[in-house]
Amino acid sequence: MTMTGPLKLESEASAPKHETGDVFPWFALQVRTRQEMGVAQQLGGQGYERFLPLYKLRKRWSDRIKEVDAPLFPGYLFCRFNPQDRLPILKTPGVIQIVGFNNGPTAVDESEIQSIQTLVTAGVPNQPWPYLAAGDRVRIDSGPLLGLEGILIDVKRSHRLVLSVTLLQRSVAVEIDSALITAINPTRPRQSEKPNSQDQHVLVSV
């Protein structure tokens, strides 16, 4: 199977809030594989803001190749809710658990969610990618992904920016023109500050 196409967003604007008006943080939900969309619909029907990023997956059938929407993070979706009132979330059919540490839910970094949402809005080609924790960190200086930071890697003589979700240890790869990026505390010397290839990739992790 070949993975390609833009990432898509499923999210509702009516986020549950504290009595003070503050929006609750994002949490990652582990759900049954192939039930991500159904769980997202149920949570939306309960009034929760949920974020299920999708991408185009090309699947080969017996007589044709068909593009279908698939979860960018299989088995996971993101949801805003009050961690003190999480029982309705856990009782939602298809939900396995709330991702966290020390027997409690752990909020996902807001900036990491915003990075993925920015990627969705930009509509640039992207795909799931193995989680990376090392490499040169770069910032995009212009274009629809202005301000995003990620890890730059070389793949078949081109570059990719990786965005990661630290809590899930999952990553997303996105193409980027290397002329649009600036290094942040590079970990190794570069042969050139501006590679000649215009087919670059940036890996974004969440």
C-alpha cells in the first residue's frame, strides 16, 4: 500500500470549558483500530471537541486502485475534556484508554496539536512517519507552514520535516522547500546551507 495525499481534520468548534471559560486541554485517546471515525462521531454527538487527522491512503483492489481516508495516527484520536470528569469518555464504545502516565491522563502539548492543525489547513502532502527524537531542528520561515518547527532528515537525496506528538511517540512527514527553512541548534554540519533540491520534506511529530 502506498500512502499519499493531504491530511484532513475532523473537529468540532464547541469545546467544553471550565466555569472560568478556559478551554480544557487536549488528551490522546487510544481506540480500537478501524473504529477511529466511529468513536470521533460519537464523541462529537456528546458535545466534545475532537480532532481526528486523516490522510489519503491508496489501496489496491482486485481491479483498481482506490483512495480512501485513513487515520494519520492509527488507533488514536484527540479530544478536549475535563480530566476530572472522564468517565463518559471511557464508557464511549470503542475507547480503550486515555493515554497517560502514573495511572492518570496526560495532556498533549497544545503547540503540537496546533502544528498538526496548521499542517491540515495548509493541505500539503504528508504521510505517517516513524517517530524521531534526534536530528537537526529547523523552523519554517515562510509559506503556509510559517513558524512550524520540526526535525530535518535526508531521504533519498531530498529533505523532510518531521512533526511529532511526543506523548504518542508518533510522527508525520511533510514535504518542504529547503529554501524556506532555518536551522535551530543544528546537531551536525551541513554540506550546504541551501540544498539545491526543491523536493524537500519536513517531518512533523506529535
